[in-house]
Amino acid sequence: MTENFDYSLIDWSRAQFALTAMYHWIFVPLTLGLGFIVAIMESIYLKTGNPDWKRITKFWMTIFGINFAIGVATGIILEFEFGTNWSNYSWFVGDIFGAPLAIEGIMAFFIESTFIAVMFFGWDKVSKKFHLISTWLVAFGASLSALWILVANAWMQMPVGMKFNPDTARNEMDNFWEVLFSPMAVSKFTHTISSSYLLAAIVVIGISSWFLLKKRHLVFAKRSMVVAAVFGLVTSVFTILTGDYSAKVIAKHQPMKFAAFEGLSVGQRGAPLVALGIVSSSPDDPNNENVKDFAFKIEIPNFLSYMAFQDFNAFIPGVKDLMEGNEEHGIMSATEKIVRGRLAIDALAEYKAAKKAGDEVKLAEAQQILDENFKYFGYGYFENNPQGLLPNLPLTFYSFHIMVMLGFWFFVFFALILLLVYKNRISTSRFWLKIAIVNIPLAYIASQSGWITAEMGRQPWVIQDLMPTMAAVSKLDSGAVIVTFVLFALIFTSLLIAELKIMFRQIKNGPKPGGN
Amino acid sequence: MFETFTILTLQQYWWIIISILASLLVFLMFVQGGQTLIYTLGKTDTERTLIVNTLGRKWELTFTTLVTFGGAFFASFPLFYSTSFGGAYWVWMAILFAFIIQAISYEYRSKPNNFLGKRTFEVFLFLNGALATILIGTAVGTFFNGSMFSVDKLNLTHIYDSAISRWETPFLGLEAVLNPHNVALGLSVFFLSRILGILYIVNSVKDENIFSRGIKQMYYNAIPFLIFFLYFVIALLFKEGFAYSPGTGEVFMEPYKYLHNFLQMPLVLLMFLAGVVLVLAGIAMFLFKKSNKGIWYSGAGTIFAVLSLFLIAGLNNTAFYPSTFNLQHSLTIENSSSSHYTLSAMSYVSLFVPVVIAYIYWVWKSINNKPIEASDLDDNQTHVY
């Protein structure tokens, strides 16, 4: 047996999953939000009967369709990659994790795929009302599918509603509602969808601004902008509130991720919030070369404690406390957790042996040790590498701060656009129209940064505390994964280029006359 | 309700659900079959556009059924998901590649400035049609012939080598093509999907040229289908099968196992025979009566036939995913399923399936109420792709 992990396999498997997820997330947030924006536009069309609104609806529907197809294509890969590349994971938690994926298919995907056909082919085949209902159903269906996949993701970050069964060597669900309504699931879903709606609003405003700058389709552009700005303002408020809630949940359940993205090396009472910072290049602590201080930072005193626990003097553990332990605050050291994790793993082996031998006494003994230590099970895989428990600290810190700053900026921006529209100065404010176009890539950066924070910040865990990436990966030759990675990268990239070229051409052509 | 069922009942219930999804998927692969006929049935640009547009209304349904099939299999029999997908890596990856290039091809094919050109997207559609059907069929063939894998849950306790499921050949699933019985099923599915593709296209497109080419193509596809399918079925009925003892779970080879399964579950046999007759009836109606309603007969027949094949693969104490590396590592519905709690919770969700089928049917009717024809293409409302 080897005495080391196949890191090449693990890293390439992670890279492949990250590649698929990040490409998927280029297309999905836009369709999540645009679905509703289009539905609102079509509702106005039905209410006013004004064919201009039909023209507006159909233009944005085309943009929706172009993005939807590629979102679907990358989505199926993600679903199957759990099996192909993370087969141990699929068994270890399939009893819980599979259910939301199946529900997503049965409840949400069919709504989307059935009614999207009406959206695109049904204009002259079904009544106007039925068409409008279909458009709304597609929007709801898309968000409903987001719900289930985010419930699944939240469960990986905070496993609840289950119990480990040593006979089957897996976790088994014992409370579906706990899985569905865990605070992590609620915060993940609400924050992810509201930020996606926000992104779509930014895109619609950006494209409309381009038309205003070119002095083309002015009525179309202004109307699209008003719908998007109102939608954006509401959803950006919601994004900020749910973001705050998410941080509170993470502070409680994933303290290492929290310390990483807040840049807190050493825990303290009344911890300050680092609003802006540049991580120093030299290690802060000789024993922990990964822990670094700031070369420069702007802090708000005591605010982090308040934000996390509504108490200006609350103690927040830093990276060091979580690694080395802190007796005063009852924090166990990483080394201790590793020992306990190893106990749990060995107890599972003993349980299996006792079961085979029919030794009831040993069986009960092993079961007890396993039960006592199971919550540290995943730590057992780090016996020779406690440093492996640390996420990439600078990356998590920066991606989090980029996301937060952009989130606040978008809120201000929506308010400003609405003000300009209200004062009827939007067409002449060329500076802000240009800013609106620059905002489009920024919205995507913010959205991707959010996922980098969430997923890199929780490393090395596939399932928080229970299973690290090394124990989750399929046993493959890393060469096979490299080949599929390269093929995916090539194909996704060419599809992205095709998508962008088609979209730019559609935008350049503008809405077609007469609503067609 | 479901909580009171025994675990075995729930496992059987879920095997039936999986089988229904699989049978719907094979029926809906008329989209894939149709995609391989774009150039054979359509000789002009207009004809090809008609075909792409009529298939394009349905591709998502097939795709969604595949995704749901995957999700439901994961939720109900996770050990299959982890063993087969993580092991037969090349096969599943090839299937995935075949599907990435499908979704966008409809949407991008006729859009201006599409980077790769119309022809490339049509080639993508062809590749998806051919690869997906042959590969999925061949992969399902291994349900009857076995694969080289091992499963040992104790591996989880080996820190540096913890994979539970392992593929025991370096070909990672590709070796399935060395077994002619697997390949025969793959090719049967391929030709069947083309048969269904022709029947769907002549049903939903009003065009005489396409219709008459369809007649000719039907002979080219129905004959090889019958040859491969008959070989597959006859060999299946006479081969040894992977059985297990209900009490101990011990797996052993039983002569004529699949024939026995048919005889011991006469309803399933009846369904199979009805399925075959209906598929043939649909083809005959089209060929000899020039009827365009064949899709409904052959389609229903496909659903019955595939459903019954899946049922004899997993029910009646049969290992549905046999291991030829070590018989005792074979997967059965009993040793690979989710827990009682999860299966019963999911069973409530399965009650939505009839609702889903109802609204799909209703929308299908309202969109396909009248066949499209060349004159429709001038009108942007119908012509999307």
C-alpha cells in the first residue's frame, strides 16, 4: 500500500470540477435573473397591449435562450462528475445528497424544459395568457432547480439530518426537513439567487446603456433599463441582507472559512473588521508559514465580532486558534482532532472485523468509539499533514472582499440609475452609461468570487469535517483525468467564444421590428 | 404510507421507477435518431431546417429525462452511481461529451456569427445522435453481461488508498465493446432511435419529399434493427444470468436466468411481447399504409419493451450490475440502495411523476397540434433554430 496520496489525481480532479462549475456559473446566474426580468416585461406587454413591450420581451428572450442552452450543457456534466470523479463521496453521502438532485430533476427541470418550448415556439400556438404563464413557470422552474442544488451544496458545508451507519459505511438521512431547512441551505439559496438576479439586472442595464450611447432603439433601451434597475435595486438590498446572514451562519459552522475570508490570523475579543487589506508576503508565524499578516489594512474596530455574533466583545477564533487550539475558549487543536479522527477510522475497521467474527463485545466497543469520535472522522486522513487542513488564505480573503465591495457598489449604482431615469437625464449621462457597460464584467467577477470564497474557503473538505478531497476522489489514473480536463477546457472555451460572438451579434442587430 | 413498506418493497418500487425513466429515455431518443438523419431525410436547406426545428422542440425533454434518470439512480442506488460512473470512466465521459455538444447545436446552428459554422453544429448533432445511443445501449448491455470491478467498503479505513469501488481493467469501461452481446444492444438502440426519429419527423413535418425518403430509410434501419435486436434477445434468453439468494445475498450463475425471469413474471413477459408487436406495428403502418401515426405505436412499444428488459435485469433476485471480477461484489437492488428513510422520502417525490407526465403531454399537444411545413419557415414565430 502506498504511504502517500496521489496528489496529481486529486488536484486534476478538483481542477476539472472547478472548471466545469465555473463555466456553468458563467451562464446560469444570467438566466436565473433574466427569466424573471423577461416575465415582468411580458406581463407589462399583456397589461398594456403595447407591441413595443413584445419586442422588448422577445429581444431579451433571445439572450436568455443563448445562455440557457450552454448552462444546461455544462450542468449535466456537473451532475455526473460527482460519480465519475468523486465516487467515494457519492457512496459516503449518496443517501442524502442524491435526493435533492433527483428532486431537482423531477420537480424543476421538467417545468423548465417543457415550458421553455412554449416560450420559444408557442407565440402563435397558445393563448397570450398561457404563454405568459409559461414564461413565469420557466423563471420559477429555474430558481426551483437552484434551490435543490444549493440545498445539496449547503449540506456539504454543514452536514445535518443524518447518522453514520457503520454497517453500510455511509451516512444515512434521518431527517429530510433538517437538510432542507438548515440555516446554511437557507442562506445559500437566498444569497445565491438574489445575487444572480442582481447580475442579470446589471447585464440588462449595461446592454441598454450601449444602445443609448449609440443612440439606437431609445424607447426599448430606456424601458428595459427601468425594469432592470427596479429589479436590481430590490435584489441588491436582498443580496446584502442575505450576505450578512450567510456570514453569520459561516462564523458559527465553518469557523476556519470565516477566519480565512475575514483575514483573522489570531483570535480575539472585539475583533476588528478588515475592510480593505493586502496580505503580507512573509509568514507571520515561523511554525505556520501559511499564516500571514497584512502589509496594509483598513480596519473597523470591534465590528467583526458584532457582525458575527451581535456582540462587540464576542470572541472570534483566528486561523491559529483553530490550528493550535485555544483552551480558554474551548477550541480543540488540529492535532487532537486528527487523533480522534484516526480513532474513528480505526474503530470502523474494528467494527467490520468484529461483525465478521461475530464478536458482540468488540462490536459494541468499536461502535462506541466510533460514535464518540465520528464528528472528527475526516481529520483522520491528515495524520502526517496537519497543514493540509488550511484553505488557501490569501485567495479566500481577496475573493471575499472583491465580492463584498462590488455588492455594495452595485446597490449604489442601481439607485443612481433610477435617479437619473427619474430626472430624465439618463440618455445624456454618457459617463454613467459607460460605467454601466464596465459593470457587466464586474458583476461576473463578483459572482465567481462568491463561489471561490465558498468553495476554496471550505477546503480541504468535500463534506465539512467528515470527508476531505483525498478520501472522496475516484481511483483513476491521473492521466485519464488530465485528458478529460483538457478536452473539457477546449470544448467549453470554444462554446463560450461561440456564445459570446452570437450574443454580441444579436445585441448589435438589436430588437427586431414588429415584435419578431 | 411509504414508511410502512418494507425496505425490499421500496427497493423494488424504485427499480421500477428507474426502469420507467430508462424506457422513457429510450423512446425520447427519437431526437437523437432524428439528428443522424438530418442529411439523409433533408436534401435542401429548407428541408433540413424543418427537421432541425421539429426535433428542436423536443431535445430538452430527452435531455431532462437523462438528467432525471441520473439523479434518480443516484438517490435510489448510490452504489451503482459511484461504482459505474467512477469506474467505467471513458464510457460515461464519452456519453457526456456527446451531450455537451447537443444542447448548444440547436440554439447556435442558424444564428449569425456562430464561430464554428452551421455545418459544424450539424456534425455535432449527428455525433450526439450516433454516440449517445450506441454508448448508452452498450453500457446497459453490461447489466446482463457484467463488468470488471470490485467493491470493498472497508477500503474507506485505508487512509492512503480509500476508494471503495475500483475498476479492475485499465480500459475503464471501454472493454464493454469487446462483448458482441453488449454491442448488439448498443446498435439495436441506435437503429431503433432512427426508426423512431423517422416516425416522429413524418408525424410532425408536412413535406412529401421527406415522407418518401423516410419510407426508403425505414427499410435501411428497420432491417438492421431486427437483426441486432433478435440476436440480443435470443442470446439473452439462452445465456446464464447473475442470480442471488434472497436470504444470504450470495450471487451465483443460473442457466437461462433471464428466460426464467420472464416466465416467473408473466406480466413482464406480456409487456415485452406487446412492446415488440407495437414497435413492429408502428413500422408496418408507416411502410404499408403510409400512415404518419406510427410514432405513437412504436413509441409505446419501445417504452414497454425497454421497461420489461430493465425489470428482468433487476427484479426476481437478479444482480442488475454484475461484477465478473468477483461475483460476490455484484450490485443488486438490495445491496446498493439508499436507506429505508431516503427511499420512502423519495417515494413521496415520485408521486409528482404522473403530474409531470400530464403537463408534458398537454404542452406537447398544444405545440404539436399541427405539423410544420415549409411555408411556416418564413414566419419567425415558428422558426427558431
